[in-house]
Amino acid sequence: APVFAFDEVDHSTTYTQELQLLSTWKGPLQWILGAYYIFDKEPYDPLDLVTTGPPAGVYVTPKTNAGAVFGDLIYDFGEGNKLTGGLRYSVERREMAGTESVGGTVIAGPVNLEHTFDKPTWRAIFEHAFNSDVMAYASYNRGFKSGAYNSTSVVNQAPIAPEVLDAYEIGLKALTLNHQLEFNGAAYFYNYSNIQVQRVDPSVSSAAILEAAGKARLYGFDGDLVY
């Protein structure tokens, strides 16, 4: 028997632009400067939940306005040693406007919410080429995923905390057998703060909602051979 059904109408708009300025001179120091922008709007117009009772509807318009500036410096020390340092600053404004209804009657809203998230992130990579065919590296990166609003309901909405990832990796890349055999291997450790996960919430029509779940750690090894 049909228990419930979703009837969803979307009208999404996304615009992105990235600009980069790169050095072209010969020498041990190379650099990259850049800027990035994104506008994203993904409304539910509407999202209806049809069950045995009156249909529930959500008219929600989430918007994202985000920008970032970034730069990389790459310095070649010679004898196969190279160091890369990168820095990025991101600003993201999340907005959500909408109402919630049951049987055509508005039960929540209208709401007009907005929150701005900003974060500096960075990376550092050291690599050493033993020769033209074998290279080892070590890297540390900090990543950032901004917070957001859940768009399946407008009741008791608060922005989800942003996610931060510190990623550490060491690896080896090698060519052998006259370049017929390629090996790539890496060991990594990811340390998350406020990792964002989805869970099913029975209090919100059993919809999948996003939440910040706390800390998480991930260890692993990745390797591949190409012949």
C-alpha cells in the first residue's frame, strides 16, 4: 500500500566565476593568485508530502552567496626539493525564506533567516624527487564546509555549524620498467570537527536532515598500479 509520496518542484539557479593570475617567469619561485564567487538558489516550489492525512507542503528558498580569495607560493630549492604553501579566505552567506503548511493552511512562517560563515584555510606540501621517475611527498591541508539551513522544514531552524577538516598525507609516486609500470601510494589521516551528516528525523515527517555530529577520524591507505 502507498504510505507516503513526495511531490517536488525545483527551479534552481547557479552562477560561478573564478579568476586566476599566474606567474610565467622562469626561476625557483612560482605563484598563483585567485578569486572565486558562487551564487546558488534552489527553492522548493513546493515540496509536498502526501500521506493518509492532509498533505503537508514546504515552500522554501535557500540561497547561497559565497566568495573567496586565495594564493599559492611554490618554491623549488633544487636537488629535487619543492615546497608549496597556500592560503584561502572564504566568506559564505546562507539565506532561507519560506513557509510550511498542512492542508493548504500555513502553520509556520514566513521566515527570513540568514547567517554568514567565514574561515581561513591553508595547505602545505613538501615534495622530494629522488630522480625523474620517483617522487615522495608529505602534505597538510585544512578544509572548510560552511554551515547551512535544513530546507525540509522552517520550524525551529538554526544554522548548522560549519565543518572543518585537517588532512595529513604522505605518499610516493614512481615509474619503472621503462615507464611501463606506474605505482602511486599514500597513507592519510583525516581529523574532522563538526562533521556534517544526514539522519532521518521522525519529528520532521521522517525527512533526512543535516546536522553537525561532532568529531570524526579517518585513517587509510590508497595504492594503485598501472601497467
